Amino acid sequence: MAIPDNPRLRISRHGLERLDLLLVAVEALDLNGGEAMLWTMQQKGYLAVIPNRVEFWKKRSCNPLRRYPRRETLRPEEIIVMVNLVCHLSERLYPILRQLISSTVPEALSAARMERFVTRLRRLVRERMNPKRAAVQQFEDPHHCQAMARTLVRILAFSAGPGGPRRLIAHLQDGLQP
Amino acid sequence: MTDSTPGTASASPELQLEVRQAGCRVLLRGRPEHGSGQPGDGIHELTSWALQLGDRASMEGERQHLEAFVSAVLPYTRLQMSGSPQGCGSVEGPLTIEPRGIGHRLLLRTSMPDSRPVDLQLDDAELADLARCLDAIVHDPLVRLGIEPPAMAGLRKRDLLNRESLRRQLLHPVAGACGVALVLGLSWLVPTAEVLVPEPVPNEGSERVEPGAEEEGTEEEGATAGGTPDPQDTDVPPSPVPPSPDPSTEPSPEPSPESPAIRSGPPPLPLISPWPPLPPIP
């Protein structure tokens, strides 16, 4: 999982939102996802960049959609750590992700799994995001929430694998160039 | 789920590398550098490769086919992350991949004459499996074929905007123009501010000298200042002391012999006040 070392690496505002939403989706997929993130950071040696869970929470709060957002952006090394973290967690959760997006799984079973995921995702979004933002209010629409959940699952599935970080970085940089 | 087995090449100098996912399997056959036959050297020269997509399709190809897969499927997967409807691969090339329905259409063209292209429908899971297999080949240190992963960059803002429908693109400008028009229309309904014109100041001295000229002068002043002459000025002769001297309601200074500076100075500016006059202080 190699991302080209670029000291001028940056992501868009939409990328900050999407990165945090992907981590929220991981938490919705895995009930112990929050602890798994910290454990992964410890195992991968990312604590040199983000030393503890408080700092990790601060970095996640750079998402403008948060209830209490921080007006700062991520440094290049922090972006790389967060992206690698998402991709590593996607790799771990790939069997679950694949079941959610596969058309060979029986439809009733797939719908029940997706419904459970959507319920958890909506609850986490309600807890942590600013309800005054239009993007957050759209999560109350079941149609939009279902579509958003499917989009997040697809992104996580495509982020798995050795080339996942490069794809995810490119996706987070959408809209930076005019 | 991933099963990447570096080749077993004990008897023959040919090496094999297999990458397996749930819905996809890729098998590479090649030779090590200088025919050394050491498995640790990895594959330097590809002799053939095979791709199996579940139970539906199986194909074999050469190096250019593998390069075409890498250069089309991996960028397409990245575009799918952004929800882009673009396809990848050239029409003259061995394959193209593009969105179709809720899945993806993989069109494989063979170089054999009189053969029709193979049209496959993949779902998201199969596409993810295929991308992971190709990723594993490209990033595997044992595969030294010199196939570089394609460069990836964020979509331009223009591309993101073009994906939106015309109705959605025009929504904000039209809403802004309607808002401006609405505000302008409402501004016509707001009453204009009342202009308080000071009453003409009768000049006693000029009345004694030239009564006719003074009357003409007062009429001219009233006409020029207020536009309509005051009926009091025309019918009733001006009196030096007004009947109800109230300083709070009277906008013009009271003409009196004790204030010659007011009389001789320039005429006071018209007071513009949108509010009604204050009631008298008890």
C-alpha cells in the first residue's frame, strides 16, 4: 500500500467530508470499529503521526459536517495515515463489503444486511454530524440514506487491495483542479 | 480471501503465479531472468496468462492483453469511486469497460478472425475482485514485468459539474435572479420618504417697501421649494407671530425681530424624515 510521497498533498473539502464518512461507515459495519482503528494505527506504526485517540478524534473533526468541527485541514502525512487506515480496514472488512454489493447473494438477505447497515449509519450520523447542514439533513431521507450507504460501501470495496490507497487519494482530490 | 501463490517451478524453468479472489482468478506463467529458474527471482518474462471470471468466462492472452486490462480496469474502478459514467479502454484495443445498468459491461475482442467479441456483465463485487487481482499482480514484487500502475488524479471541477443535469446547473442562477426581481418588486411597494418643506419666511422689511414684489417673491419661493403654493400664504396675509407656536411641530424657525441672522441667512435645507412628527411634550 504505497502512496507517492508528495509534500504538497492535499484533499478537497469534499474529500475531508468523505474521509470521515468512510470511517463512520466502517464503524457502522463493525461494532468494534473505533477500537479497531486505534489498534490498526498502533500495529502499523501510525502513532508517530497521530499519537493518541484524542488527536485522532481531532483529525476526524476536520470534517466540516461535524457537530463541532475544527477549522483546520490535514497535513500530508496525516492524509496518508488516514487513507492507509481506511484501506486497511476495508481490506479487513472486504468479505462483508463484497456481500453487500454482490448480486449473487439472495436479494432478501442482501436487503436485510443493507438495512441494518443503513440504520447504524444513520444513527451515527445523527449523533456526530451537525443537523443544520443540508448534507446531514439529507440522511433523514430513507432514499438518499440508502443510496449514500451503497456509495460508501462501494468506495470501501474499491479501496481494498494494494492499489486502493492510490484510488482513494485520487477520489478525495476530486474537484481540486478547475 | 486473497490467495497469492508464487510459482512452483521445480522441474521446468517456467514460473507460475496465481492470484485468486472469490469471483476472479488470474494465473501468470513466465520465466525468471536469464533462465535461472530460481523462484525468488520472480517473473521477468511473461509467456502467457489466464483470467477466469467465476464460472462464466475464461480467457488466455499475452502481455499486451494484460497491459490492456491494467490500463482499462484500474482507472475505471477509480472513476467508479467518484460515480463517473465514463468508460475506459479503446475501441480498437482488446477490451473496453463501461457502465451498463447497475453493473458494468466488459467487452473483450479477440484477435482471431470471424470471432465475435465476448460481452460480459459484471456486478460491483466482481469488478472489485478483478481490480484486486490486477492490483496484486502490478504491486507484487515477484512480478517484474515492468507494468506500471496507471496514474490517477482527482476529477476536475468541470467534469464534476458536467455530470449534473442542466436543470440542476440552472437551479441556483435562476433562483438568484428570481430573488433579485422579487426584492426589486417589493421595493416599489415601500412608500417613499416624506419631504418636509419649511414654510416660507415672511420678510417684514421688504413688505413695507414693496408689498407687491414681496408677495411675488413669497409665491416664487413656495413654488420652487415645495412645488405647490400654500393656501395660507396666498389667502391670508402673513402675520409676524404664528397663532400656535410649537417648536416641536414647527419645522421652520419662527420669524422674530430677535433673530436677524436666521432671516438674513441662506434658506434652511429641506428636512427629509420618514417618520411622522413627534407629539408635543406635555
